Amino acid sequence: QPGDHKAYMRLALSLAQKSPPKPTNYRVGAVVVDVPSNTILATGYTLELEGNTHAEQCCFMKLAQQHGVSEEKLAEVLPSNLALYTTVEPCSKRLSGNLPCVERVLRMAGCIKTVYVGILEPEKFVQENTGRKSLKDAGIEVVHVEGMEKEILEVATAGHVKE
Ligand SMILES: Nc1nc(=O)c(N)c(NC[C@H](O)[C@H](O)[C@H](O)COP(=O)(O)O)[nH]1
Ligand SMILES: [Zn+2]
């Protein structure tokens, strides 16, 4: 139901606010939900876990640890109807060269059916985020949860030098 989507996106935004501000990335929050049972399987925010980690990446790293598998094998052990909520759409390229979150989501195309995003990635670091198309081509639905764009962007860019 639409109400739930907003509630999960608001939870993701509260997670994003825990992320240490940096000028070279965005502060993002993410939540993985098992749709049939409407339960949260994992939460994450940018830089929550060791290394230069992204919010979505943290969710998957936690799930892999919980299930004792590598991130690559995660789709084999998770339920098959999951939703990923992320305040900023999954990245399709990272200036650090680390594996983009779209690639991580694509590996889980067997269980992640829908990605709910609060905003599309601004074109500050990466000219054009091609993620949405890659996800749709893999049969993953991308849904924009509207109404929180301004606050999501403010949180995401809190570490940036004000122009
Ligand atoms: N969806 C998403 N979740 C995040 O947690 C995060 N930080 C970004 N940010 C996207 C942005 O394009 C990259 O942060 C820069 O391209 C720098 O790349 P690194 O973060 O250093 O790997 N995007
Ligand atoms: Zn990412």
C-alpha cells in the first residue's frame, strides 16, 4: 500500500542522517523488506560498515553475514519477493571504482522484485545514472516514492561545499 512505501522511505531517510557527511559521496539510507510478510530484513546507510560502503551495499553485506554466504551467493538463500528502498537510486558508477550498487542489485534479480527510490542521483559525481534502465531490463521494477525529494537531497548532500 502507498502508505507503507512512504513509511519505509522515511525510515531510510532517518538512516541516511546517521551517515558521516563527506564531500565525495551522498548520505543515503536503504531498507530491504520481505514483501509478503511486510518485514524488514536489513537496513543500511552510507559508510555504516567498514570501508567506503554504500547504503544498499551495507544491507547486502549484513544479509550475507547473517546467512553465512558471500554477497554473490545471496540470491540463493533469500526469499524471492523482496523490495529495496533507497533514498537515492542505486549508483551505476562509482568514482572510487568500487562495484556499483546496481550491479549488486542485478545479482539479486531473482529475489529483489522492486526498487523504491526517493530521488534520482544528481549529476554531480556521475554524469548520467544508467541504473534504472539496467534494472528494468532485468525485470526489476523501479518506483519513485514521491514527496520527500527536498529533504532527501538536503541530507544526501550535507557534506558538500555549498555553492
Ligand atoms: N545510491 C547511493 N548510495 C550511497 O550510499 C552513495 N554514497 C551513493 N553515491 C553515489 C555517488 O555517485 C558516489 O558516491 C560517487 O561516485 C563516489 O564513489 P564512492 O562513493 O567513493 O564509491 N549512491
Ligand atoms: Zn551505490
